[in-house]
Amino acid sequence: MSNSFLEILNERGYLVADGAMGTSLFKRGLETGDAPELWNIDHPERVASVHQEFVDAGCDIVLTNSFGGNSYRLKLHNAQDRAFELAEAAARIARDVADKAGRRVFVGGSIGPSGELLEPNGPLTFEQARDAFAEQAEGLAQGGADFMWVETMSSREEVAAAVAGAAVAGLPVVATMTFDTAGRTMMGVTPEEAYNHIRSLAEPPIAIGANCGLGATENIVSVAAIGKIAAPDTIVVAKANCGVPEFKDGEFQYTGTPELMADYARLARDSGARIIGGCCGSDGVVMKAIVEALKGYAPKTIPEPLDVVRRLGPTTHLNEEEIAKREAGDEPKRRERRRRRGN
């Protein structure tokens, strides 16, 4: 990343990324099924207001409104030929807000999944995916992004294609995957496997981590697993959903609270994360709580899954009973390892 980014990160120890773009746009009138990226042209002031909300909350990084802005996703809206245009517009909106902040705010060019399955699981080739991501990345770079932010990936093949495509823009890359199926991605990748795979790419990202998923507990358990094996020069990223969505009073509401997300942020620092943000359901109030929670906080040891569950609550597959069973199953293996060491 840029020297100024690394200088500020090393000086402060951490940076706060923003919250949710998608759910924030829904609050501003976006309808289910609409393409958020089209708002970069049709309603730029509404997109800018989301960035401003997060800047006002104290965030150091804002991500562009371009998550689904590749040609394959845009084809669903007959806008497949507008990927570069919409990406450039997304970055320009974020850049304008960031430059008026009165302090240094960085712009990450958001690159989400293609919406297609890559070979060998589907018809999309690595080269086709890479080229689509490269087109998007070049538009984001043209619009003023400081770095590319590949996020919410599930397969090894797609994250590799996205990182390769993002690198074409000549800017540093961040990459995060989503662990939401029994502690794995939808394609069965564990956090440890994800880290090792991404780290081994020809042009490895400078920051690697976990985003989205089933809420704060799931995210921290995944980030802690990465933190335990991450190389010292790797910047670990945590960007969790604000709880899980529940349909109440005619709309989806997230179960997390600012207080819970503040605790999540401190646990993220304990887990080794140096870039911490929110994902779905995280608004300016939540992000303000995260910003305040991290001020002056001294990271502690990496938490174990049971500690995370007790502080942030269980998930569908991760609770105290399940962890106790897992630990009981592991105890004979631990005894055997101690025996072999002569302990």
C-alpha cells in the first residue's frame, strides 16, 4: 500500500475500516433487486452520504460502492458494458468525501465475487474472471482508489483470480474471505487454508482476513485462527456483520448492538487484526462505538473459541456445548503429544 498508509498504520497500530454500504443504501431507498452500483451515476449524493456517515464516525478507510460492479454481476441489470464507468464513478465519490475529511482517510476499491462458479466447479475460466476483475480494478484506480479491496470470497480459484485482476491496476491489494458454513467458506475453505492459499499467490496481498459471515462471533473465531499463523509482516483484517438479520416490523434488522460490536473490535485486536471494520448492518452509530472502543486499547492474547462465544454469543454451529465436545475429542491427541515430548 502507499507509504503514507503504512506509516499511519505502524504509528497507530491499527486502522478502522468502514461499515456496511449495502444496508446503508437500503435505508436511503435502494430496493431489493436493484444494482447499488447504478446509484453511483443515478444518485451519487446518496452514496456520498454513506461515506460521510462513516467518516464522521471516525473511520480511516471507506470502501467504494462497487462490490457487485464486475461485468458478470452487472449483466443481471443489462449493465455489463458499464463496469469501468461505474467503478470509476464509485471511486470518485469516495475520493471526494475522503479528501474533504480534514484528516487522512483512505479509499479502498471494493471488489466482490463475480456471481459465477469458476472451473473446475463451473464454466468460468480463471482468465475470464481475472479479466473482469481487472476491468473493475482499473476503473477504481482511475477514480482515485488508494488500494484494491477484494472481499467476501468463498473459493480458492475466485480469490486468486480476483487478486490477480486487482493487481493489474498497479495498486496494493487487500483480500478477505467469508467463513459462514460451520467455520468454513461456502466452498469448504478453512481460515487457515485461506490464509496459506492467499499468502502463496504470485502477488500476495499485503492484508488478509475475514469479512461478513454470521456475525461477530464467527468472524473473531476465523480471524483468531488466521492471527495464530500469520507471518509478522501480514496485516490481518476483521470486518464482521453486526449480528444476523431478522425480519421485524416489515424490514430486516440486525441483532447486534453498538456495545457488542465494541467488544468485537477489542477481541479483533486481541486476535491480531490491525484493520477492523463492520460489515452488513453496521451503520455510523456502530462504527463510532468501534472507533471509541479501540482508542488506547492494548491488545491481549488471542482468544480461544470458548472465550469468544461467552463474550459475543453463540452461532448456529459454535456454542459452549459444541466446543466442549470438540475439546474432549482433542484431549487424547494432546495427551499423546505430551507423552511423545516426554512430559
